[in-house]
Amino acid sequence: MYDQLQSIEDRYEELGELLSDPEVISDTKRFMELSKEEANTRETVEVYRRYKTVVDGISDTEELLGESLDADMAEMAKEELSDLKKEKEVLEERIKILLLPKDPNDDKNIIMEIRGAAGGDEAALFAGDLFNMYQKYAESQGWRVEVLEANVTGIGGYKEVIMMITGENVYSKLKYESGAHRVQRVPSTESQGRIHTSTSTVVVMPEAEEVEIDIADKDIRTDIYHASGAGGQHVNKTASAVRLTHLPTGIAVAMQDERSQIKNREKAMKILRARVYDQISQEAQSEYDASRKSAVGTGDRSERIRTYNFPQNRVTDHRIGLTIQKLDQILAGKLDEIVDALVLYDQTSKLEEMQNG
């Protein structure tokens, strides 16, 4: 483990030199790649350097205790030794987590699809609540949200909303949100005050770059048609709506939000690329899960992952058995407590898997 850490530190120092090299600075693509690599290893190097300082401190203090000291000095040295040993344990656990294999998608932007599922209007309204929740969480993280497609219901909910969230480490924090989200509340349309249960589904897909997934032109069928608004009336006179179908997988994306056919095609292509990449990743994940089941998983999209209970102001994540009595705050975008717990649970499970494997 320590050989691995030393080679990471050596590479980090090498990256520092490379990033100040005028030749590298003038090559934007290479400079960006090396900057990203340096940023990804920085925390590991900082923790490792602190670890080496603590180990040296323990050695020096033990040496000092071997000498003849007065009572006060000996007491202080013993306290310091105890503190350093505790810190060493904490740093060792941190290092193990930092050395876990990284999900290659963790630092990617995402495309998120939210749909009202079981429960009609109430499910669509809840899809709107989830959309607002993720939007506010994204704002708190300094991320940017772009709505790619929205199918709004008459009472203000969403049958479907697709958005792109861009920023730092978006996928690493939101990848556990895929699944069925259940809501229990009295619908605003319900005069009798009975609690209804409805569900909305969330799908989180890493944005796929062209270099990662090569979709050949011959594999895409493009249909162009007139965009239509609510009630079926034509939104514009030109045929600007685009439907792209990926023939090998049968995945289709229709886009009519923009007045320009080119813009609709661009947006549709982003979603199509993400969905195709996601399907390939899901198939690979299913094969992996068949041999060893990931605890939190980003696997089964139909799995009920979370319940939002309004009467009790309670949110429960069923995968990790976490219950929080702060529904109002969570819907206001304060998701850190849930996100951090899911990340920690996943990391701990992977550590156990490595140790037992």
C-alpha cells in the first residue's frame, strides 16, 4: 500500500513540474488532462504526507520517552503519543478509502430524467417536487442546470423532465438517486384528507463524450416533423422537431423544445448518447452484480429506493436504512446528509469486499 502511495506522490510532484512547463501550458488539451489528474490525486497526497509526519512524530515521541524526563514532560509526551496514534488510525482508514478503485464516471456531468409513475396527477406533482429539489441541490453545489425537455401537466407537475447538470463531481454525488421514489401525502385535490401513495422514477446517466461512445451515422435513423403544443396545435410552421432512433438498441429520443432543427438535434443527440452509453454500462453492471452484489448499486432502476412521508416530515432511504425527520429541508435541496451517508455506505461496503476478497 505504501509503495503505491509513494508512486502517487512521485507522480504528483512530476505533474507539478509538467504544469509549469511552457510547452504543456500552450497545449490546452494536455494541460487540462494533467490538471485534472493533479486535482484527482491532491487529497491522497496531502493525507499521505500528513500520515508520514504523524509516523515520524510517533517515532520521535517514543524515543523521547526512552530518555529520563521529569514527570510533567513525561506526561505531556504520553498525551502527545496517544493523540498521534489515534490520528494515525484515522489517517489509515482515510487512505484505504482514497485508494479504492475510482468509478471512471465520478467526475462527469449527468443527464437526469424524472418521470411521474404510479399515481396520475399526484405522481406528476411529486416529479415536480423532485425536480425542484435536485435543482436547489445543484445550486448549493455551484452546478449548472439546463432543462433539455419538459412535459408539463395541466396542474403544474411533470409527466417527464430531462435535465443536464454540469459541474464538479456531479455523477459521484447523484449516481445513487436512480430508482423509484415513493411519496405518501394527502393530495391537494383530495377533500377527504386521505393519504395517497404515489411514485416517481429518477434515472441518472453520466454524460457520454463522443470519444467514449462512437455512434455511427449509419446506426441512426432521423425523422423530422412539425412540433406540436398542448392540444395538438402546431407550435411552428417549419418542421423543426427531431426524432433520433439508434437502430442497434432501438433507443429513441424525440426533441421539439427549440425552434431550430439543428438545436433540437444537438439536444436529442446528447440524450441519445447518454442513454446508449448507460445501457451498455448497465449490461456490464448486471454481469458484475451477478457475481457480487453492490450494496447501494446503481443497478435496478425499478427498485424502490426512498420514501418521502409528508405527515411525519420523514424521509427513509431503504437501501441503507437511513431515516431523517427533515423532509421539508430535504425537498428544499439540503441533500448532503443523504448523499454523504450513501457515499460512505458504498465505500465501506467496497472496503469490506476488498478485505474479504
